[in-house]
Amino acid sequence: MYFPSKKDWWMSCLILGVGIAVLIDGIFVMGWGVFVVPFIQDHYFIRLAALAFFAAFILSIWFRTGYYLTDQTLTIYYGPFKKKINVKEIHSIRFVKMPFIAPALSIQQVQIKYSKRKTIRISPRDPEVFVQFLKVRSGLTMKISQKA
């Protein structure tokens, strides 16, 4: 089952704003993106390609962040990145509020501890439903801490 990421308004403004600004700079040569690719400032098509690639990377984070849960794995998509976690290795879940970098587009996150000392934070749109599905799929009684 697929769970899209919850998206905070401020994160929307940040990611979409940067992605669109980079595209506008690449097309209209506004001079905003000079810090990104300064060595090709005089080569329009190379600069446009580099800035389009950067914009595609940023925008892929917005459009491709989500979580796919099967009977055996939790697959986390975060832009062009993908991480698989065996649901049998998950031993605790905690609801947290953190603005730090994670494969999440919201500060309201679900922190998952798995394996021996690994932790990841995600932000499914409906965290309670996600946690219930995860508990059913894993077949384990996991420790779940309430919201912080």
C-alpha cells in the first residue's frame, strides 16, 4: 500500500520556490543561479541543462516522496533516492516533531528504529493509519510512543 508524504506549507514554498526560481534563471538568464554553475555562465545551453537538472532534482523531492508498504518491506522514496527496510527489523515507532532533514516533507514525523541502531524519520499523510498497517504487516508488537 502506498502512503504519500504529508507536505507542510513552508516546505512547499521552499522546495517549489527554489525549483521554479532555478528553472526561470536557466531559461531567462536572470543571473540568480551563478553560484550554482559559475564556470559555464557564458554557455547558455550547458547552463540551462545544468540548472534544469538541478531543478528536476529539487522538484523530484516534492513530487516523489512517499512510502510503499508490503508484507516484507517498507520502501521509502525521497526524490531520486530509495531505501528499503525489512519490516521484521523494526522494533520501535515514535511520533516526533522535527524540522531537520529526513525523507519527510513535514515536521510531524514518524521515527522508525530498525536493525540494531538505525533510525529514519518519515512523514506519511495519515500517520496513525500508516502505523496500524505497519503493525499488521510486521506481525510484531512494537513499542509505539505517543506524539511529542
